[in-house]
Amino acid sequence: MRIGILNGGGDCPGLNAVTHGVVGAATRLGWQVVGFRDGFEGLLPPGDFQILTTASTTGILKLGGTILGTTNRGHFSGKAGEGGVMKIPAELIEKARRTLKSLEVEALIVVGGDGTLTTALQFHEAGIPVIGVPKTIDNDLEATTMTFGFDSAVSFVVEALDRLHWTAQSHKRAMVVEVMGRHAGWIALFGGIGGGANAILIPEIPFQLSEVARKVRERDAAGLHSSLIVVAEGAKQEGGEQIYKTEDLAGGEFKLGGIGDRVAKEIERLTGKEARSCTLGHLQRGGSPTSWDRVLATRFGVKAVSMIEEGNFGRMVSYQQYQVGSVPIADAVCHLKLVDPDGEIVQTARSVGIVFGDGV
Ligand code: F6P
């Protein structure tokens, strides 16, 4: 038997570990694995692919990025349509089917986030046997407690905060750190708690700059002359809008960015203290996966192969209550997993004195 694998959307530490797991498990079953390059683009006839073997994937477990390449643009990333669903033209799906048939690929593993899995779901609905594997550093996919890549991103944010702490303290400054998180503030929340932030601003809790400034002033009055503020790129002020860097309509999405600068400028104005901002950007997506992400990604890859063996198509691998299982892809893409503003993790942060700028 021959199976295929592709990676879609933004890259993420652990993608190669999934491929490594898939090739390992498939090879033991006597199957061959075809790796399609640059996401769904690799499925366009005649197909852009490489045969993946144990020899060609040895050592990739620990590598960042993806040896297969990926894209969050291209032919298969339609614009958001009614109800946010991206409709892929039927003729494109037929082209992909032709490629798979000509290469004798009987099932396809699609590793990606919300957009990629939405395309995978349409392949499934068109009768192509697919298995989804969840991937996003933002950890905002419903139906899985965790995606691989998240732990690596959070670890990087924590390391960055540890470093910025020293320079902020030396100069008695407020340091604003902008992190990824378009709709969900998981990276900011976990990174902020782990890195000892004093304020965390996330998309789920609109903030007031006066409240953030109050925290900075309070610390100053207590003799703590530096403050660390973590802000998710998608956070917005109460009654305000998200801040965009550029309009990038090709993929149907705008590029977020600039909220960190805005917060730093306003904190300086409101407190009279010096403030600086630092955007961590794609550094959060680069680098090797953490040990947790390597293990989780391997488990996801192996599970995807066993789901093919069982003929369990149209489903996504998921991690829930310490177990790797599966859910229908449709359940995973219908809505995002957001931070609960009243949930335990936000309460924990508040309990150690972290503010969210909402006056609570
Ligand atoms: O989906 C993950 C993410 O990291 C978002 O938080 C961010 O807005 C986006 O990717 C940026 O992706 P790119 O620069 O590759 O378009």
C-alpha cells in the first residue's frame, strides 16, 4: 500500500517529527510513503513529491520547519466564504484526485491547522480518504487539548521574557513583548505566566491601557521599577480594533502586527516611564521542537497510520485527557478553541498578580 502526507499552513516545530512517526509506522506495515511538497500544491498534476523512507527521514525528528515545505497561500487556500468556510473549486479537488490515483496513493495524511483541515474535510466529502493531524503553535484548534508546536513556541516566549527581564530591570523600563496569537491568547497566557509577566493582553479579554498603566505605576511605587507586558498580536483595546501591519488579501487574511508598539507608546505617555517593545514574530515558529512536542508529534504520526489501517477516514487525530484518539474533522474546524476569561488558567494568573487590563 502507498500513503501520502502533506503539511499545510504556517510551519510549526514538530512537523518533521510527525513525518518521522508516519514513515516509521508505515514502513513496519510494509507500506510506502509519498511526501507531497509545499502543501496541497504538491498534489497538482503531475505531482511534486518525494518517496520517504526510513533512510531519507533518519534524523529529521529533531529538526524545525518541515522537510516537505508548506504554504498558507496557493491554489487550495480559498477565501473565507459563507460561515467562514473556504470552498475549494471542484476541478482542483479532481486534479488532486488524479495525481493521487496516478501515484497509486490510497490515503492521504493532511497535517495542518484550521484552514488546511477545512480543505482536507472537502477532500473527504469528495470521497478522497484523508486523515487530519492538528498543527498550530497558537493551540486554537477545537477538539484537541493540545497541538504540537505550542509547547515549543511557549518555551521560546519564556526564554525571551527571562532575557528581557534583565534589560528592563537595568533600565527601569516597561518592556512590551508582542507574541503570536491571532484569535486566541494561549501563547501569551502560558508564555506570560511562565515568564513572570506583570500584564497579559489577549484577544479574548479587551483591555484598557489605563489599567495596564496603573499596574506599571503600582509596581513603581512599590520599588519595582520594571514591568513586563505580554501582548498577543490579536489583542485589542476595549471598543477598539485589532491592529494590522499589511493587507495581504492573497490568502484571505490580513497580517496582524503593531499592537506591541502601540501599547509601549501609550504606557510611556500615561506613566512617564520609558517603555520599549519587542516583537518575537517568527522566532516563535522557528527552531527545534521541545521534547514534549517531539513525543506528541510522533504519537500523532503513528496514530494517523493506525487510523488508515482501520479505515477510519474523515477524522482528525486528537489529544484529550492524556490519550491520543480521534474526532471527526468537521468537529475540529467548526470553531476555534479560545481562552476562557473566567477559566482556571486566567484565574491562576490573576492570583499571582498578573493583570489583563480589564480592571478586574
Ligand atoms: O497560525 C499561526 C500564526 O502563527 C498566527 O499567529 C500568525 O498570525 C500567523 O501564523 C502568521 O503567519 P504567516 O506570517 O506565515 O502568514
